[in-house]
Amino acid sequence: MATTYKPIELVLRPHKGWQAIDVGEIWATRELFNFLVWRDVKVRYKQTLLGGLWAVLQPLLAMLIFTVFFNRLAGIGTDGPPYPLFAYTGLVLWTFFSNSISMASNSLVGNQVLVSKVYFPRVFIPLASIGALLLDLLVSMLLLIVLMFWYHWHVTAALIWFPLYVIGTILSASGLGLILSGLNVRFRDVKYAVPFLIQMGLFVSPVIYPLRYVPARFRLLMGINPMAGMITGFRASVIGGAMDWPLVGVSFATCAVLFVGGLYLFRRMERRFADII
Amino acid sequence: MPPIIEVQHLSKKYPLGAARAKEDSLRAIVMEGFKSAWRTVSGQKPAGSEDDSGHIWSVRDVSFEVNTGDVLGIVGVNGAGKSTLLKILSRITEPTEGLVKLRGRMASLLEVGTGFHPDLTGRENIFLNGVMLGMTRHEVQAKFDEIVAFAELERFLDTQVKHYSSGMYVRLGFAVAAHLEPEILVVDEVLAVGDMAFQKKCLGKMSEFGQGGRTVLFVSHNMAAVENLCQRGLVLSQGKLVLDGSAKEAVQYYVHNIASRSDGNNTNKVDLRNAPGRRQRMRSLIQELSLYSAGQRPVNGLLPIGAPLKVRVKFELPPSTPDFDIRVNFLNLFGQLIFTARSSYEPQRTWDTRSGLQSFTCDIPSLCLTPGEYRLDVALVLSNSLVDYVEHAIALTVIESDFYGTGQPPNIGLCVMEHHWSDSGEGEAEGRQAANSEGNEARRHFAKEGR
């Protein structure tokens, strides 16, 4: 019998410092990633009464509340579109982003067994929890279409750009999610800080108010918040309205930095996960 | 052909208790930052070096090679570094020093049913777990029926796993793992769970696996399984590799030099306050154990079959403890629990709420174990929770004696038991009538009464 010796050799040794993500390994094990996404989708609304309806209820209820309090009572107006439509457009991305951050940051700690008893690329755990939320994002975007028909609002050619902003949102949510999930393994403080950060985030992103409420000299600074640019751009492409290219540009840069930085930071932190989780 | 696994000078260091707590709280890190800033400003030297004092080497300078087709057993007491070694080999944690070269597809089974989600059904979990352990979806699909049949869970496939009994859970978990086809299989102590019949089935599957020319690394406390299953054996002790030989040698070495290495070998009394066999995270409440036979004669590690044995345990109780249970477990050197003597089994209790130092004696009128070496573990349970557990508290050798009074010392099986044989009178008798043969000569007296 011929010896079928395969020259694949895996060397396990201590690592120090920064390492790039192992793309080959991730590609080879992508099937597990799909399964983890599928698991998170299946499990998320188990034992809930309303199930997947929560995907639309969350932004829809927030839209109603914002319309009553900020539009009717506080008098915040828009630069054209009806306020409910305006608020909902922002909420579609914001809900996805904030849910992603809170789900991802708790994902590793919530899957301790997977970290300490079996090996696969650890990035799968936080990323799968975000991947599972893409379904909710899709559902809430379908409702956006319904709302646009309801308000007889017409789209423009700018619509073709909207996927860019969705991708930017996914990248920044992934980057932040990776960083926070890794930090949470070591510092459980993250668990308490995240809800607060998300609350803050809502106020520094133009979800409730249009960009004209922000003085022009603060716009670039605002762009450091990736969601400021993504929401502005998404809204402009879907329902029209004010566009601020410098702000959106800064936000795209932040998205890219967050994503790449998140991957590297995670890789660095991941080596100790099993020892300290 | 190079070895399929090469381990070179592998070491793994873990921070120990205090050092770890210090490192892991954000507040502590901030405080430490302030302190070191203060030291810089005030010119003070830091107190003590953090170097090795706060660390433990769980694996220390271990080197070995495994060839394709080897079935390797790894034995050692708790905390010897077996699990850490497997965790490094399975890539769960990185070594601190040294390296490992793997030249084959590996699957590791450190726990049964890893990644099972309680809300998913059996069917769904088979796929999830299979893919997690390294199979492709198509492989799971192809083996699905086999897996289900092996687990004997056909009827519960579409039931959520959270409704499974623990036995069913383990069966499903092992069934998935048993159908992996890696070149290297790493298994950690997973057979310690599940019922006997299923354990046997798993061992059968594993030996099949080994005979198929694949490489197996197997950690177990079950010496019989190691001896049966493996050709090669490694013995780890305090993180170091102390023996690399045949499985038989490893088991022998473990039994004679490690498991029975107790300071109490030639004495009847052992101090357990700093016993090495105390399990992790246990409170050091059990203080002393001593053995006596009839009439307070000390037992120095040797006892004839069927002799009386008194086990005296001294332990400390927190103030006003209403509910405590002190337990002595008898295990053979295969790690099999033979029996457990518990103070809570005592029908005529003369104690209730107690505080402070206690001394209790367990009186066994006749220790009916077959000749061989045994170890005694001591446990203290307060209000149904285990607070102290000392493994290998003392070793005891039961020596041959004429228990049945026939000149034939019993030496096989696990225990001896008083029993009688008689002719039921329904068979054919030689010469006499069957009824007459049912005489007194068939009755025997037992040696026990003479002791």
C-alpha cells in the first residue's frame, strides 16, 4: 500500500505581537460560519410570542415614538420627506448597527464552551451573531419599501448607491463587534458599557434629526462616528435630501479602519481567550 | 515518513489565583497604573517581582512523537497537565514555549456534544456539532442515519435537545464524534460519562478506529480502557513527562508510582491539610485520615480480605453547621468507585448542628474487597454542596486471606460476598436418593466469623 503522506504541516507555537487574519483557514471552514449564522437565526426568536415580527417592530415602534416626541412635540422637522419616513430610514441602519454591537459584544462570553472546548476561527462567533441580524435588516428594509409606497415617495437614480452604505454599516458593526467581544472576554465591564455607548450613539448620529441641526464646522468631526455618514448617505440615496460628502467620506474611512483594526485587534486578543474566559 | 505529531519542549504557563485576579480586573489595572506612576515619581522600587511566583507551569518541557497508527494513552492524576496538553494540541490555547508539528487532519473531542444548542432539535444539533468538529455538511448527511442509529435516538430526532436526559445528550454527542474520520483523534475523558453499556459501545468504536490505522490520543482515568485500547502510553506528573513507553508500562508506572504514591504507605495516619490530591477550588477542611482495625490497632496500608476496618476522619466545620455529610469513597486503581460510605447514610445519628473540629469514625465490620490496591478519597458536603474533596487520601492494599475458610483465597472479581450453595434436590444423585444429600455438609461457615 502506497503511503499517502500529505505534506500539510501545521506548526503550533507561541505567537507574539500582531498577526494577520488567516484568510485561507476562514475560507476552508466557511461552512461552519454558515451553520453558526443559521443557528443564531433559528435560536434568536425561540420561545418568543411574536418571533420574527420583532425585526420590524423594533424600528417601527421607535419611529412612532420619535414622530410623536421629536417631531410633533419638540418640533424637529426634516428637509423634505415626511418625518416618519425620515426617522424610519435612519432607524433601519441604526437598529441593525446597535443590535449587532450588543449581540456581538456578548457573543464570546455567551459561547464559552465553544471557546474553551473546540477550535475554529474565533472570529466566526461574533461575526455570525452579526450575520444572523442581516435577516432582520432585510425584513426592515422591506417595510421601508412599504412605507415609501404609503407616503407615495419616489426614488431617484441615487438609489443605486444605497448598498454602499449598507456595506459600510456591516463593516463598522463587525469591526466594533470584534473589538468589544474580545475585550469583554477579559473585562466584563464591556457588558455594562455597551448599552450606554449605544444610547450615546443614537444622539450623535442623525437618526432623529436632520444634518442641518449640526453646525457645519462640527460635521467632519461627526463623521468619525461611522453611522453618521452611513445614515446620511443611506437616507440621501433612498429618500433624497441633504448629502454631505466630506462627512460621508470620513465615515467610510472610519468604517474601513474599524473593520481592519478590529480583525487585527481580535487576532491579538484571541490567543488568550481560552485561558481567561 | 515523519511522525504525524511532533511535540518539542512544550510548556504552558498559567497565572495562578491571586496573580490572575490582579491581571483581570480593569480597576486593578488602573490602580496598578497609578501605583507605578507614583513609584516613578517617588522613586520607589516595586515590591516583589511578578515573575514566576504567581504562575504555575501546567505543562513543562514535554517532548514526544506520535507515529501514524499509534493509539496513545495519556495518564496522570488530576492537574498533571493532561488536559492542558490536549488543549494545546487541539489549538484551543497556545503554548508558552516549544512547538507542536501536526501532519494530519485532527479532530478533538474534549467534551461530548460541544456546541449543542439546547433550543435546537437533535437533528439540527447533529449537523451543527458535526460541522463544528470538522466534518462537511455532506459528510454529516452521508452518515446521518448511522449516527442516529448509533445514538439510538430515532424517536427523538425532532425533539429539542433541552428536553433530552443527560444520557441521551451524551449518546447523541458521542455518536456524532464517533463518525468523524480525521487522521488524528484526540479524546479527553469523555467516556467517564454515560451508562456502562454505552461506554462499552464507545470503547468498541474507538478501538475500531485505532485498528483502522488512524492515530488516537486518549486521556483517561480508566486504566483498563487505556490498557485495552492503547499500545503506547505517556505518564504525566506535575506537568512533566515522566514515562513514555508501552501502555502496559504506563499503567503499571501510574499504579505503582503515582496513584499509590501516598505518604501514608507505611503509616495509618495522614495529614490532609495540604494534600496534593485536593481538587481545585476546594476549601481545605478535611484535616486527617487514619485507619484502624478491630481494637484500635492501626492499619498500616495492609488489610486481609473481609477484615473489619475503621476509618477516622478529622475535619473542620464552619460555625453552626446544621447539615454536613462526610464521605469516604473506595476506588480501585482503575479509578472505578467501588463503594461510598457516607455519614448521611447513618440511620442512628447522634449529631446535629456542629462547629469547629470534628472527628468521625466510619466502622466497616468487614471490608469485602478482593485482593489488590485501593485508594480512599474523602469528601465533605455541606448543605448538599461539595466543599472539600481529597483524592488519593490514603492507599490501602487488601491481601489474600482464606475468607471462605476453604483454603482457596478468592482473588478475582471486585468483591467477596457471603454466600451459600446447596443441592436443591431436583437433579440426579449418584447412589443415594437426592433428598438425603441435602445435608448439613453442604453448609459452610464463613471465615469472617472467625475474625
